[in-house]
Amino acid sequence: MNATPSTPQPHTPESSTWRSPFALKVLISTVVLGLVADLGSKYWAFHSIAEFPVEVRREDVMVTQNLGTLIPYHDPLTVIPKLLDFTLVLNPGAVFGIGAGKRWFFVVFTAIAITVCTVLFGKWTKPREWPMHVALGLVISGGIGNLYDRLLYACVRDFIHPLPGMTFPFGLKMPWGQTEVWPYVSNVADLFLIIGIVMLAWKSVRHPHHAPKASN
């Protein structure tokens, strides 16, 4: 007498992805490499761009009204003329200097964002969907890189300035009076955050039916 074959149990995206060595390797490798690139580039920038190494001290940041006074005057390092400069800046806010002075808000927000990305890895992606694992890893590494700065230095170390000095043609300006096309200085962590978020948004738009659904 043949035994009745057992009904296979469905595997949820969460369990299958978390149990996939390939998916975990991609996620963890991206996070580790991203952190090395971000923290390593910040260390290099603040020890190489100015005439002498710039040491950022948390106690100085906490009592200084203008963080610019903690950075000695230095000429920007031109990487690609008119396209990319490296210059040292201390940012008290988030990307593009948004929310200056709200350090603990961004600390909590970053911790929540990292948690959400970890949940999305299990609930939203498939084991071989490595581009999304890379995207989540970029967001996590970028968040941790800037979180490290906020906790250790009470600010974020920035040095990447695209399109330095380029202004809008014909005297055009932004509604708030800004004439420079890109006045913002950022870092590698910000770059990873933007790339990761764009990749995740692209997946959401191209495959909306794969978006995580709230349980009833």
C-alpha cells in the first residue's frame, strides 16, 4: 500500500531568502564593502585634502555654533576640472544638509531605516534577486556609515562636491535664490543611499505586485 504523498509546505519569501547562503553573502558583502569604502574614504579625505590632517572632536562639535570654524582653510582638491572637487565640510544634518541640528532625530530615523531594509530583505526579495540585495546593502551601509559619524563626532564628514561653481545659465536661480547648480557637499555613504533608494524605487515601479503587503 503506497503512502499518500505529503503536501509540500509553501515557502514564504522571508524564510527562503533568509535561508539562502547566496542572498546572505550578497547582502553582507555589500554592507561590509560599502562601510569600508565610506569610512576609508572619509579617513583619507580628512587626512589628505588639507595641508595637514584634520581631527574632528565630538566635544568641539557640541559647543561650536559654526562647524566651518573647525575646518582649516584649504584649497579644494580638483579631481575633474569643473566636474568634481574634494573639499572638507562638517554636516550637522542629513543629505544636502537637511535638518541641521536634528542629530538624534536622524540617529533614530537611520536605525528604523536599517531595520526596515532588513525586513524587506526577507519579505520582499527572492533568493536569487541579487540586484535588490545589493540595493538594500547599499542603503544599510550608507545608513550605518553616516550613523557612525553622528554617534562618534556628532556630525557627518563630507568631502565630495560635484559641479563645483557651476551656475544656472541666463541668470536663472532657484526660488530661494540659489544660483549654483549643485552647492552641496556629500560623501560616499550619501552616494550609496541614493543609488540604493533609486534601485528599490525602480523595482517598486516596474514590479508593483511584488511590493510587500500588510497582513490582515
